[in-house]
Amino acid sequence: MSEVSAEAVAAYKAAFRSVFDKWLNDGTNIPDKEIGNVATKHALGVVFAAKETGLAKLREALQECEAYFDNRADADCDQDGYIPNEEMKLLTIVRDALRKAGA
């Protein structure tokens, strides 16, 4: 199981608290017995949306790396076959990461 970042915990707490505070100040029509569920769903939605935004930025960065390395990838050929340069090796790693990320 992976650890939850302090940033994610803080975002969850803030989102939960915002719904709960609004409810306490009669700003919602949420029944008493449902406030916990509603606040939890809202808070989880905020955390998951932030995670998706972060993943999208990571995919975008990997795509930029792919374009950079693609323009510089090369290989030499000798009696043993093709020998990739460092950029070609990194391009392979970046493309594998993009494939695994579904990009």
C-alpha cells in the first residue's frame, strides 16, 4: 500500500471541512445523518481530481521528453550490430513509461 502525501491529506481535510462548515451554517439542505457521506464524497472527488491533474502534467512532460529524445536518438553499427546512443536508450525508457501510462 502506498503512502498518502501530506498535500493530499490537507486537500481532503480542507474539502471535507468546507462542506461541513457550510452545513453547520445552514448553507445546505443535507440531512444530519448524510453529512458525513456527502462531505467524504466531495473531499475524495477533490483529491482524485488533483491526482488526475498531476498525472496529466506528468504525461505531458513525458511526451515532451519523447519528442526531444526522438530528435536526438541515433545508433552506430559495428560488427556486433546496432549500438544505441544515450538518447535512444532514454527514448526507449520514456516510451515504455508512456505506454504504461496509457498515453
